[in-house]
Amino acid sequence: MQLKQRRTGGFTLIEIMIAVAIIGMVAVLAIPNAMRAREAAQISGILNNLRIIEDAKTQWALNERKGTDAIPDPADLQVYVGLNKWPGDNRIVNELYHLEDLGTPAFATCDANLGQYPAQTQIKAY
């Protein structure tokens, strides 16, 4: 007597468990890398904005004939930043970016940890 096995087109429980385990291992490897890439992009954006601010300070000083002890107002630099707009909105400029005088590079402080920068440390472009 021969038994007929009837197999439908579905997956077995073992096959589904193996697929879920593989997806879980890929997620374990991919999520930390994605977080590091996001933090690196944020740091890169902050450093780029600091370079823009430093260039704007230099242009302002040359046009206004200011010395190294002059501290520009954010409104003074707005024309030199490009497209007549600050990097981010004005709230971010006042809380995140600190202009300082012309002889001192601008710096940024962030409330959260960003890669190698702990929270509330100074991030400098130069």
C-alpha cells in the first residue's frame, strides 16, 4: 500500500524560521552601520556649515574693514552665507553655532552625542 503525500505550494515552518534568522542577522549587522553613517553625515553637515560661517566672517571683515577683534552679528553675515539664508534656521544658528570674533574660529555645540564628539563639546571646523 502506497501513501500519497499531498504537498501544497506553501513553506514549512523550518524554512520560515531560517529566513527570519537570516533577516535578523542582516539587521544586526546593518543597523549599527546605518546609525554610524547618519552620525557621520550630521558631523559632516555641521563642519560644512562652520566652514560657510568662517568664509562669511572673512568676507564681512574684508568688506567692512574690520580687525581681528570684531565680532560680527548674525544679521551682518546673512548676506555672505549664500542665498541670503543661514545654514538651518535662525534658532539653530543661535543655539548650535557660536560665531566668536574674527581671530577665533566659529564652533558648534550639540545636545546629543555625535560619533567621537560627546554632548556639549565644541566642534570646530579648523
